[in-house]
Amino acid sequence: MSYAADLIILIGALFALLGALGVLRFPDVYTRLHAASKAGPLGVGLILVGAGLHSGEPLIVLRVLLGLLFLILVSPIAAHLLARAALRSGVPSSTSTSINEFTSNH
Amino acid sequence: MTDLVLDGAYVLLAVAMLMAVIRVLRGPTLADRILGLDLATTLAVGLIAIFAVTVRQWLYLDIAIALALVGFVASAAFARYLISQRHQ
């Protein structure tokens, strides 16, 4: 049980690192948002679940699962809000963007 | 075994936090900085969760979940600010 929790924590930390790497390296806000919203629910969510499994108490596992549910519900909303705000305030997308369906009306 | 994994996870999250801070400092637009701050808050949630395992105090998990709640409100408020800024 402890080994499984360790593995889950390690996978979560790796996902968080990859998300942050995407935030650092991707060319514009919209692609960076794509990377950042994976680091949240997947990376940190897995870390939370692993930490909850380490405790071995059902009540704490339940609480952590509720936290994970909250992350999964809320992270896309936050990413969408920020992308919409960036689009409306006129942040340009990368020059390598081939299709932009928001040029005329947003 | 667990200690080794926890140390590794600390290092991974610290590097990720550093990347988020670099994005906040460098980020060409305000939206990039808001995104970096949001990511830093999320990573702090993960760090607190790992710390809870280190010290075996499971109350810290509640603190991590509460920080996730506050972080969502913060980034939503920042996004509203970004929209309202355009009209001035």
C-alpha cells in the first residue's frame, strides 16, 4: 500500500514538473494554459491522492478524493476564464498558430 | 523508500516552482504572469501535501485543499481584473 502511494506521488510530481516545463517553454499564453491546466488536476491531484493513501484512514482518503474532485471541476473553469480574459484583452497568439476562429467576433 | 521518493518529489516540485517563477518574472503579457502565479499556487498545494506525508500530520492535507480553493478564487479574480482593465 505504501509503495503504491509512493509511486502515485512520484508520478504526480513528474506531471507537475512537465506542466511547469510546458509553461516555461511554450510560445504563447494559450498553449501555456494548456500545459498549466494539466499540472493542476493531474499532477497535484495525484500527489494529494498519494498523500491520502499514505495516511491509511478512510476519512482522510475521502477528504482527499473530494479535494481531487474539486480540482478536476475547477481547473478547466479557471483556465477558460483566463484564456477568455487574455483573448478579450487582445493578447496575440503565436505566429505558428494556423487556425484562429476568434479573429472576427469574440 | 518513502523518504527517498518524498525527497525526489520535493526536488521535482521545487524545479517546477522555479519554472513558474521564471514565467512570472519574464512573461511578456499580464496573462502570462497570472498564469505563472496560478501554477505556483497549485504547486504549493502539492508541496504542502508532500510535507503532510513527511511529518505524518494529516491535518496539512486540509490546508492544501483550502489553498487550492483560495487559489481558484484568486485566479478568477485576476481574470476579471484582466477583462476590466481593457475598458479603461
